[in-house]
Amino acid sequence: MGSFEIRGGKKLKGEIIPQGAKNEALQILCAVLLTPEKVVIKNIPDILDVQKLISLLEDLGVEVERLDKSEYSFCAKNVDIEYLNSEAFKKKGRSLRGSIMIVGPLLARFGKGYIPKPGGDKIGRRRLDTHFEGFKKLGAQFNYNPTEHFYMVEASNLNGCYMHLDEASVTGTANILMAAVMAKGTTTIYNAACEPYLQQLCKMLVRMGAKIDGIGSNLLRIEGVDYLGGTEHTMLPDMIEIGSFIGLAAMTQSEITIKNVAYDELGLIPEIFRRLGIKLERRGDDIFIPEQESYEVDTFIDGSILTISDAPWPGFTPDLLSIILVVATQAKGSVLVHQKMFESRLFFVDKLIDMGAQIILCDPHRATVIGLNRSQNLRGIEMTSPDIRAGVSLLIAALSADGKSTIHNIEQIDRGYQDIENRLRRLGADIVRK
């Protein structure tokens, strides 16, 4: 188990380029299974979760060629569908939550899709019902082996239908969409997720020959086709990394420029950080954050405490609430952070409290942060990263803290952030991987 050793309290300065979007990559990579033709994908992040998924595709028989550091070609001409029955598949598929999204494409093209109960972050219940209920509505038969925690869907034919998703699940929408593009007839998906990464998947599928209307809305209409072809696709920059770097600049009182952010795809993210009092400026497609001695939290019109909560897109992404919580610890004013989607994501606050933050954990979903207004710095401690986003939040806290911090289990951070220590060192951070 690796560790980061950080000596905090240093102001950073410079430019940083966000990686390709992790959450988009996990969808887009699975879509290559829909065609026997070559698919070229650019701006793929070099992170652990993506590496695992590419390895899983190779084990399925997909021909993978690395063309550049972040560019790959894929050809799923000779997929070994029987690999799904192997013990090797059950072990590898279990280690990655993103593996769930191979089921839709395999079901569409080969009439079967299997997956062991996938892993990932330990942030509370992340049920898969939406995925499988959607497949069943398309005509698939669902079976579950409770002993091995193994999910199976099979169908000789998929037929389009109307469905209203019980939740606007991003991965659920993506999985059902990839099955529906090759179903017979018309599929209508209401309460579909519509975040930019889902839109990217839709646009890629359309270039492959799919017929999809309503892209960018929560009502998708898909006319099934018999065949999908190859394409090229360039992924968006990772909006979660961009938000993390905004928070890093504020906490460390640093002047940082985040390059090539696809600003128009960021939704509420810049505005939410502005509500915390953080100054940021759009410069073309870059974000400039000036060195800022202090930042004051906005309040509602009636003067009541600011509440920041997550919601399905175009609401604020839950993946940035951990960053918001850390940034609020040094603000002037108080913030109620309400994590609605996952009941265990706020449990890392005990480590921030040990560092000197003033936080009241109200319940598994809500935490009140009383900003210190830099009256006292956080102090370095030894801690363990519980998940990707909490891990980076603790890393940001450590970079702003007095003294030395050690963060263990940094494999969690590696799952979502590419070469993070070297990129931070180029900004002036004192961070070493042990």
C-alpha cells in the first residue's frame, strides 16, 4: 500500500492541464464492444480504473493498440464471449465498478452480458437495479446467482419500448442506451441522465450510426439499427479534476491557471466555487485563479446559512462535494454540505477534524463546516484515503496544512488522478510517493 508524504503550507504557482474525463472514459471504452470496426479514442486518462478496464477489454479479445500517451485504437472484431464464464473474468470484473457498462454493449451485439458484483469506492449503497430493470424492459431475461454475486442477462432479441428510469443514473442510462441502439424499434428513456459525459457517449454512438434524439435532455428516443461502425472520439477534460484544482488554489493561496477546461461544459461548478468566495476568471477556455488571502462564503438572500448539495445534472456533481467541504474549512462563514446520493461519503471528516477543522457531522448525509477564516492553519497528520474523492480532498488539506502529513492507501487516488504528484510538484508542491 503506497503513501504520499506532504509538507504543506507552500504557495503554488503555474499552469496545469486537466486529464481526460474518468467518468466519460468508462462509458466510451465499453462502447467499442458495439462494433467489429476500429474505434480510435483520444485524451484517455492514464489512471488505474481506466487501465483495468482496458485490460478487461483485451481479455475479452478486443485488439488494443496504444498510439500515443493518451490515444488508443480498439477493434472488437473477435470478442471471446465465453470469457464471461471464466473465473478470471469474475475476479477481474469484481475489482472495477466501471465493468458494469460492458453488459449493455455485449447484450446488444451478442445476446448476453454477465458481470460479477463490481467493486469501486466504499461510499455507500450503489445499487444496479436501474441497469437490469432497463434490460428487462428491452426483453432480456435476468438471472442473479446470490452465492457468487453474479449477474446475467440474455436475450435472443431486444425490442424497443418506453421506460421511465427510477433514478437518473448516469451509468444506468449509458448501459441501457448502449443496449437500445441495436434493439428493434423505438426505445424511449424518460428520466435519463443528461450530463456532458453521457452526451459525449450519445454523440459518439451517432457517429457510429446510431439514431438518438433528445441528446442533452432527460428524454431520449432511440431508433434501433442493425449495425454500428467505427469512429474517432476525443474525450472532454475531467470536470472533477478541474474543480479539485480550483479548490487547491484557494486552500493554498496560490495563483494557478487551469488550461483547456471546456468551460461551457462545466455547468454550475465555477458558480458554486464563487459562492464560497473564490475568485476565478475565464480566459478563453482557461480558468485563472488569483492568489487570494481569504474568501468569504455567500449567504442566501434572507441571511440564512449557505447550503451546497448534489443533484443529477444540470445540478452540482456529487463528486465535488468532498472538495467543497475541505475548501469551506478555511473560508470566512459557514456552509452546510448535503450529500444526498451516497450515505458514506462524508465519513472522512474525522480526519479533517483531527487536522483542526471545525466540522459537525450532522448525519451520514450532512455536515456543517464552520470556516476558520485562516485564523489557524490545519495541521499535518497521518491518515488513510477511503475513496478517490476523499483522498484528493485530504491531499488538498495536507498541501495547505502546517507540517508533515502522510496519506496511506493512495491507490484510491491513483484510480482517478493521473500522475498527480508530479503534476503538483511542477506547481511547487512538496510531495513524495513512498
